[in-house]
Amino acid sequence: ETYVEPCPRLPCGPAFDSISVNAGVIINLLKERLVSEADLNQILYAFKRGRGGFRRFGERRILDFKFKALEAVNLSAPFDLLNPLLCAMTQLAERSLLEGESLALIQLLVNYYQDGTKNVKPHRHRCRHICCSLGASRDVEVEGSTVYMAHGDCLPLGGESHAVPAVAAKTSARVSICLFYGSAAEFASGSLGVPAKEGCLWWTHPDDKLQASREAGDKENTLSVSTMGNRGTFRDSGIPRSLVLV
């Protein structure tokens, strides 16, 4: 990833000493003084103003950063404004680990919801994650229960089904920043994944999947042409015969 900068693991500061991280239990970053209000407001304002990189996905716009089992990470400009929040979320993830586990960060997703009419259908992930909500408050459904998320709230989850239902009246904008992770052992075993589908480590935008498919097809076609025999015949590569020189 162009904007991803691995960095040394930072020890949890004293503010984290009294915090327990449990799936489904809200932690407010402002109340616990883990991130300043100025830092959170800067993120919200920047993404409401359309800071680059967002692409439409379903009823929201989304930005993603992929990691390969990093213990800590920084983002370079213009996304460095996320670093104070990313550091706090990383330390919360660290505190959620079981004894003997080491942290493996795999992806960061930033979701922008224009108003309360935008929803996310029920889904789950094959990893742990922490989501931070900025801006308008929203209800989040976790395994059939409703969790209210306000500005600065973080919600840790460990594979539970969750959704963001739409509301009847329009609200102001909301930004959701989600950090996905597991243990280094889980990463090494191949059991981790942001998608529910096995065999996939990262969530990938449909546009990127389409591009990868096209590139794979171009490569296959190139290989097919390069292995043609001298008799002017070739393997069935899907290339129109009128475009193949023999």
C-alpha cells in the first residue's frame, strides 16, 4: 500500500491501564482521554470535505489500507491525520489479545455515510476488529441486540454478526473507521480474513477485483500467443482470430 508505513510497536500508555476491551462493549475515546476531540474532529471534517481516495460501495463510500500482519503502522500524507486514532485503536487491539498472543494488523477501512438513510446489511468477519464512530450517532445491531454508538465510541467485535440499519429521518454525516486484526499465529495459519469467505485475507473493492481479472486474462492471452507453433495454429485463448498475427 502506497500510504502504509510500518513503525515500531508502542507500549500502551498509562491511560490504557484501567481499560478492559471486550466484544460488544463500547469504549468512548473522549471520555477515556485516549484521543483528543480536536484530532477526531479533524478526521470528520476532512472526510466530509472529500479527502481523496473514497470509492462508492453499496450505500456508502469507502477507503481501505491493507497490512500484512503488522504490529503497528502509520499512514503518510494526506492520511496522516488518522494516525492518532489509529495508534489508540491499535493499543486497544493490543489489550484485547489473550495471554501469549502477538498482534497482527491486516486492514483499515474508512466508511463515509452521507446521512442516516444509508445502511449496512448483516455480515461478519473471520477476524477481530474495532470500529470507531465519528459524527452522527447510529444504532448498530450486534447478534440481534442494539448498541448505540455516539461520536468517539469504539466497538470491539470478535466475529459477531453486525449491521447498521437505516433510520427514517436523515441525519448528518457519519464516518466509521474499522481496524481488523488477529494474532500472529492466526495469520500464519491462514485462518484470518476480513471477508467471511475462506481463503481471502482482505476486503477488496469490486473495481479492483475486476481489474485483477482483466490483467489475469491479458496475461493468459499473452502466454497463449507466445506459445503458438509455426503452423499458424494457437491454443484457444479467447482472442479473436482476426487479431492474431501468424
